[in-house]
Amino acid sequence: MTKLVKADWETAILVCAKCSKRLEGGFGKKGKQRLAKALKAYLGVKRFRKARIGVVEVKCLGVCPRGAVTVVNAAHPSRWRLVAKGADLATVTADLGVGPQAVE
């Protein structure tokens, strides 16, 4: 028998960990954070399962762009984004269809 664990997520943002590791940071205020960590901070995701949006680093999405990170909004799986190193997080979240106001 399986058990269910409740999560309040409306969507999940999948960030390629391999791409992030190859860039060695490049995001956040000082440009030293990985994209997933910078997105969590920008969106204000504090309580993982109880947040409205989940930001998850996945092993590899298989695109492997140079100088960018592959990101997928699970609510729109047909539209993948390539986020260049140092990209503005406001623009990234707007392109993904999520924003700081949508997160608790």
C-alpha cells in the first residue's frame, strides 16, 4: 500500500542540475548561486511542501546548452526555456509564468 503526502504546489519548476553545475553559479545578487537556489530566494519559497511553487533540481534534461541552464515549468511541459548565465530573475519568472506574488 502506498501513502500520500500532501503538497500545496500549483506547479513545479524543473531545473537541470548538470547545466547548473557546468555554469558554476552565475545567478543571484552576487552571481554566485545556482539557478534553483536563486529562484527559490527570488520567489520566496521557504517551506518546501507548503509553498505554492516547487523548485526542483533534476539530474539532466538532455539539452545541455552552452552558457545556459535548461528550465521547465511542469504546468507547461511542452515549452522548455534556456536561461543564460546572469539572466534577470524577474524576466525568467515572467517567462515561466510564475512570480513572487504567486508564492506564500
